[in-house]
Amino acid sequence: MDVSKSWSRALSLGANLTQQWLQRYGWEILTHPAHSPDLAPSDFHLFGPLKRHLGGMAFETEDDLISELRNWFDNLDVDFFRVGINSLLSRWQKCIDLHGDYVEK
């Protein structure tokens, strides 16, 4: 059995069903690049502060790194996430206004 062909068919079927559902309920489908760092909250809001936090640290084990990451996430203020999501709205609007061109800060 060719797993890659089966997987490909399953993904295609899922995409088709999603498209039909979106059309049925009148949702507008916005096209965007497969990866756009200016529109991915992890890229424009999360990784910078995380990189600054981890900068200069050294970890003896993977468990030490995981522990530090958990500590960092546990101590983030809830507003950190709110700001990231809220800025996504304005970034999407800029992308729409620029007809899909790259959005910078």
C-alpha cells in the first residue's frame, strides 16, 4: 500500500469538504502565502521575546530546556497573548489593503 498516495487523497478530500463548508456558510476565503511570517503570530509576536529570554542561556539537557520554556510560558501575562492576537487583525487588514503583499511592522 502506498501510504503517501492515501494520505494525499485524504488531505484533498478534507480540503474539498472544508471549501464546501465555507462556501455553504458564506465565509470569505482569503488567500495568502503558505508561510507568511508577518501574518503568523508565532513569528511576529512570540519568537522575538522568547529568543531574547533564552539568549545567552546554555542547557545541559533537553529536560532543562523544556523546564525553562514551561517556566517562561507559565509566567507570561495574559495580555501578552491578547496583544499578539489583536495585532493580527491589523496585520490582516494591511495585507488585504496591499492586495496580499508583504506586511511589515
